[in-house]
Amino acid sequence: LKLMTHDQWWESPVKACLCDRCGSALATVCLGLLWAVTLPAIIALCVYCEYHTTRTVCVVKDGGVYRMVTLSKSYKATQFSASAPLSTTLKFPCLVPTDSRGSQSGKEEHIIQSANNPQLMNELLEVRVNYSTLSAKNYRLQRDYRNLKAENTILQKEKRSLQNEKDGYQKEKAELQREITGLQSQITEMRRICTPCQQGWELFNFKCYLFSTYKLSWNESRNLCRLTESDLVIVESRKEQEFLISNLKKDNYWIGLTDTAEEGTFLWVDGSRDTRGFWDSGQPNDPNGNHDCVAIYPRSSSLNAWNDIPCSASRSWICE
């Protein structure tokens, strides 16, 4: 007892213990009061946010199918969900948002009117569906546009490449045309300087032909041809026959064909035998046995223009 009451002899041990317990209880009470004030505030805030940020509007569509439209604070439809078919009568209330003064805003009135008017909500849904369809089409069109733009770029490159090739070909063509013009000028000059046939002779297939303007016998005609280092003409082709007839006048002309060596066997002046023959109808006939030389007659519609006549007859002639 002396030790316990040496310093604080008026306090008892039990009283000191009770004071410590009272301090702990006071702290507990304070925390409880703080929580009691804070919890309602949190609940009220949650209710306020829920009430003012989302609204559920009930819509009747498609003969009694309820569609729930969840709205954001801006009152734009952001989500659509369909419930099971119910009665066309609205079975549960729809929340009506109000502003701070307790009155409905313009956007809210529009939403309420739409909710109360199924036709307007149906039109709104159809507009959104059409918008989605048009958005998909627009995406496809944009994609096609990008593809076509890429193809157009490739085609433009190919066009420029082809245009460059065309320009190159045009330059080559112009150069070749200049070369052709120069060669033609050279040919004209060479023809002027170097005449293949003598004056009065006709050129055909690299041969020169002289059509006489006066008449002699077959032998005399041949002798004159030999004086010009030529001979009476030998017809070797159809083209040559056409050329001779086209240059004949109205007279008959001796050609280098005769059967004086052997009756009935016609030979050319070079000794070769005639195997083609452009004889006139009924020729050769040799009525008196002295028609041994051949002359060519002018014809307008036929190449068969040969006739055997006496070699002493006076005719024009053709040297080759």
C-alpha cells in the first residue's frame, strides 16, 4: 500500500483503467458518426447519377414487341434491345427526366413525345437502320473508290509509258520518212542521168522494146533490129503479151516467130520452140502453104492476137 500511494495516493488502480477505456470508446463513436454521415451521401450521389444520366424509354413496335431504348445524358439513343412479346398496353412506367427546376427540357419533351408516339419511334428506328445501311454502302463505295483510284494511277503510268513509246516511234518514223525522201530524190536523179533504154524505146521488165512507125517485110524488119543490137520480139509470158498489145497502134506488127525451117513447126528467132501460143481463132491456117511468118494484131478484149501471113508482106515490127 505504501508503494501504490507513494506518489498519487488519492487515485485508485481501478479508476485509471476506466479512463483508458473511455478514450477508445469515444474514438469508436466518432468513426461511427462519420460513416453514418458519409454512407447516405454516397447513396444519394449514386441515385442522382443514375437518375440523371440514364433513362429507359418504353416503345411499342411491330404489334406489341417492346423495345427498350437506353438514353445517355445527351438523350441520344445509344442501345436497342428487344424484349419478349407482351401486350400492346404499357405494363410498367417510364422515367421522365426533369431539369433542376423540375420542368422538362426541350430534348426531354421530344424523347417523351417519341416514346408516347409509336409511329415516331418506328420512324426513328427506320431512320437509324437506313443510316446504318447507307453507312455500309458508303464504306463500300469509299473502298471501291480507293481501288479505282489505285487502278487509275497504274493506268496513268502505263499511258505515260505508252505515250513515250509512241513518241519514240514517231521520231523513228520521221527519220525513216526523211531517208525515203532522200532515196527517192537519188533514184529520180539516177534515172535522169542513167537512162536504161535509148530514146524512142519502151522499158518493161528490164527489157527495152522498139515499136516501129513504118513497114517492111519480116526479114527486112529483123535485119534492122539486128543493126540496133536487138532482134524481133520473143513473147515469153502473158504479162509480156499484155504489154505488147497495150502499146500497139492500129497496125499489125511482126514478131520473131516463123515456120520457114519446117512447115507447121514454129520457132522463135533464138531457135526455141513456141509452146504457149496466143493464136487468133482458126490460126495458124497457112491456106496456100506460104504463110510462114507471124504478126500480132491489136485486140481490145483478148490476148489471142497472132496470125500467120506471108513473110513478104509489109508490116510494122517490134524489136526487143
